[in-house]
Amino acid sequence: MKLKKLLANILKTKQLFFLLLLFSNFLFSQEKKVEKVSNKGKMFFYWGWNRASFSDSDIHLTGENYDFTLKNVVAKDKVTSFSYNDYLNPGRVTIPQNNYRFGYFLSDNYTISIGVDHMKYVMASYQTVKIDGEINAGTQFDGVYNNDDILLSHDFLQFEHTDGLNYISVEFYRFDEISHLIGMNHKDFQLNITEGFGAGIIYPRTNSTLFNQERWDEFHLSGWGVSAGVGLNLTFFKHFFIQSDLKYGYVNMPDIRTTFNPADKASQSFTFFQKSIVIGARFYLSKRKK
């Protein structure tokens, strides 16, 4: 199977969370007593890719000559087609939806970390939604609306956080080895489960065009988020790992810039469900005495 197809299948499949469990059980089941691996004091980092889905949300847009709300707006993520240049070139690896994180083992079982979930949020164009409010901006859309239908055409609104919906968070997670539960007992391979929660800020680069004005596309601190997740981690040779994660979160953005005029703003809140696969390493910063 080509690498492109393999990566796409891993990111899309509903069985992503169980991939490592099946892989490790198939390859590394052995009946041999091995020494428990200690993690306390180790640093770790990882890099990987994600897919995300978003709940429908109300988008409230305000400016000097308008104040209206679009109801139950549908959005989706934006997957970068696989290429070696975009996914493996160090100068371009931030283009696809990605996750990266740096952390520290407070003890064998608890970690604290900081990182970025770089998701991409794209409002579906040409959907019909309900609108409430008033527009008096000298456009063809001027009027007073009361739960009326409106088509989200490109000359009305294009709206996305595609570089991206950046969730910068601190996470506190628990980490437990579960190798023995599946009969996996090998000194160079350990299967672990990790679960916890996080909170942080939303720092998107919002790409929007309102009423056919000049496109806005800049970073802006727009709000905050919270999340909870669970992951399955396969560690090999004590220092390297591959991990799959499922994460559910809530995003609240009360201050989204939409045009070059600072008075033009939007607000929205929604939930997200993210699945990711990452590769990483953990290590001591200095040599440990035996």
C-alpha cells in the first residue's frame, strides 16, 4: 500500500484508537518477566497529524452598520492532500493539520505538557441558514431579518480558521502501562494508556471575506478552549513511541476579527472531536545515576 493511502486510512478510520493495541498484541506477546520502566523526571515531545469534526454553531457578526446572527452554521476541517513535500519537508510540515507537544513526567504516572492542536475550520459555502438581525451597509443584503433564510454565497460571507484553529493548551494527563493486560511482556516494548484534560487559548488565523470586501487573513487571540482526551501509546526501546489519541473539546471565541476595520468582529462557540496519530520520544535531560 502506498504511503499516501496508508496515512489517509489511519487518519480516517474509526478503528484508529485500537490500531496500536492490535499491532502490539500481534507482534510482541511473550511470557517473560521484565523490569518496570521508570518515567519520573523524563521530558517528552511528539509531532503528528489530526482530523477534526465540529458541531454546528451560531455566528454573530457585528460592525458599524450591521448586527446579525447566522444560526446552526455547518463547518468541516480541511485535509491537505498527502505529498512528501507538505508532510515531510521540515519547512512545510506545519501546513497539514498537525499536533505537537512538549511535556514532563511529574511522576511515573502523571505528566504536564504544553502544545498546539493545529486544526482547520471551514464554514461550508452555499449552505442556507437562518438569519436574525439587521444589515445597513449599502449592500444588496441590507434589510431587517427575523429568522429568515439566507444563502451563504461568496459575495455575502466566506469564513474559516485555516491557518488555523490553533488551540494552545496546557494538559495534565495520567499515564499507565497496560502491557500485562494483553499478555505483552517484552523489555523493549510497552503498551500504555493515557487520559486527562487540558485548557488554553484559541489563537486562530481567521480567513474571512464579508460583503465582498478585501479579505482578512491575520492571527488574532480570539478566545479560549477546554478539552478531555484518551490515548493509546506504544513505546519501543524505552525512548520512542507512537500514539493515537481521541479528544473532545469546547471552544468559545468572543473576539474574532473579520475585516481590516477593527469594529468588524464575530463571535461563536462550538464543540470539536479530534482524532490524531503522533510519533515522539521521551528522555532524561541529564545522565541518571544508577
